[in-house]
Amino acid sequence: MDFGTYLQFIIALLIVIMLIVSLAYGAKKLGLTARVTINSPQADSRRLNVVEILNIDTKRRLMIIRRDDTEHLIMTGPEKDLVIEQNIDPKSIKPIKKP
């Protein structure tokens, strides 16, 4: 194989990598990332735990933080963070039944 074939391969590889990176960046900017729920076996033994994260838009997200037996709902953003609700008792929350 000559140098021209290798050069074509390298250029094609770089184009594919740039497409993948640009699609990932675009998906993040459009808010197409998945909602994250964190459940690990070590989570029960820790005092502080992130229960769930929900992206509101590209810059803001809602987080449920558990400290001991109390949960707090926090909205994080680029300018400031806001505590929406605090001292939530997780035992008092009823699960939503899907029809």
C-alpha cells in the first residue's frame, strides 16, 4: 500500500471521530442525555447520597440528595443553586402507580 492510501484512511478516521464528537456535543446541548438514577450496594451505608438527577435544560438540573434519613430537592444552575424543598421524609412518599 502506498502513502496515499494511508493518508485517505487517516483522513476518513478523523472525519468519523469529529462526527461522533459533534453529535455527542449536540445531544448534550439539546438536553437529550438520559435521566440518571444512582443505586449502588454501598449507597445504603453512606450518610450522603445522590438519589436522582433530572436535567431540566442544558444548564439546570434537579437533584434529590439524601442525608441520613432525610431527602432534599435542589436545583443547580450556572448562576446559583436553589433548595426547593428540604427535610423530605422518603418513607412518606407514595410510589406512583402506572396504569
